[in-house]
Amino acid sequence: MSARIPIAADDPVQRRLLETLVHQFGYQAETVETGEAVLARPQSPGAPAIGLANLDLVMPDLDGMTGRARLWEAGKTLPIIFETS
């Protein structure tokens, strides 16, 4: 089974472009519009493990740096790729 990569970006075009790239490299993508959705995802019962996360630095609800801090506080020390315009 390939690793799953959540992609959080408020811009739908960026989400689709990143999703396409992730698939081309053989990984499964999970696209979400908000940083909060990425934070809620690892706690979902039965959720598959994620290999890394892609976070937009500027999102309306939760910026990427705060999202990273909250993931790490929860013990999820996975690699994170940050994106911005």
C-alpha cells in the first residue's frame, strides 16, 4: 500500500495540481480545504497512517506553521512540506 499524503490548501487549483503530482509519484492524496481538517484526520478511527503532510502557509482558519506546531504537540512528528503563493 502506498503512503497517504494530506494536502491542505484553500485554493482549489493548487489542491488539484498537488494531488495530480502526488498521484504521478505513486502516492495517495487526501485533499482538504482547511488546516483544521488535517489536524482532525489523524485522530479519525481507522484512518490510515500518513507519510507526510503538505500545508499551505496562509489559510483562513489555521495557518501552516500553527498546524505544524499542533501536529507536533499531538506527537505527530511527520515531515511537512509548506507551500505559499
